[in-house]
Amino acid sequence: MTALAGANQIYGAGMVESGVTFDLGQLVVDDEIARMIRHILEGIPVNEDTLLLGDIQDVGWSGEFMSRKSTLHGMRAMSAPRIFDRGVYEVWDAAGRVDLARRARDKALALLDEDGGCDLPPDVSAELDAIVARADRAVTPPAAPDG
């Protein structure tokens, strides 16, 4: 794989807070970005099918290409985001203003449901819950006294 600016590895997918925290929604966002980078690194194919010389000849020097099916097809082939919303504001607003963080979280939860999850033995699950509870107590400041 050809590397972008010499990088050939993406590190920290799903990590937030300098790697202190892992977030499944962030992992979904990072996967989308990595997929886009991989697409760029594959390059732009230049051949008879992509040059569309017939379209250029049909449109001529004073026409436009935006309304042509070949332009829409080419645009979709170049950019096919799964969770990024590139639509217009009015459509996003009418759809309930679902932001990227919510879409990513929903996608992560759907992927977990799709896989059937990972059922841990009850003793392992209880131990993990205890570890999280201890960690929460360690980072939660004590309540201020009333007064």
C-alpha cells in the first residue's frame, strides 16, 4: 500500500482523552476516516470508462456536467460515507438533527447487536463491574458539604 506522507499505520482508533478512554462511537468514526484514506491511497483510475470522453464531446465547451448520470455515478464512487452526513441543512433539520456522535454510537450498538454480543461468564462480568465501580470512585470527587 502506498503511504500518505510516509504513514502506513493508523494508531489509536477509538481512543479519546490521549488514549485514556476508548469509545465505540469514536471507533466507528475513525473507521470511516481510515476507509476514506484507504480510498484516496488507491488513487484515481484513469481509463476510457473514467475519462468519459463521450460526455465531454456531448456537453461541449459551454455545457455543464452536474446533471449527467455519469457525474453522479462518479461522485458516488469517489465518496460513499456511511455515517458522515453531507446532506443539506434543511434535510438534516427535518430528520431530527441527528449528529455524528449519535449516528456513530447507534452504528456501534447495531454492530454489537448484529454480532450477537459477547456473553461473559457471570463471575467475569461481576469482576469487571467491580473494577469499573472502583475506578469510578477513584476519579469521582467527593460531594461538597452542604452549608
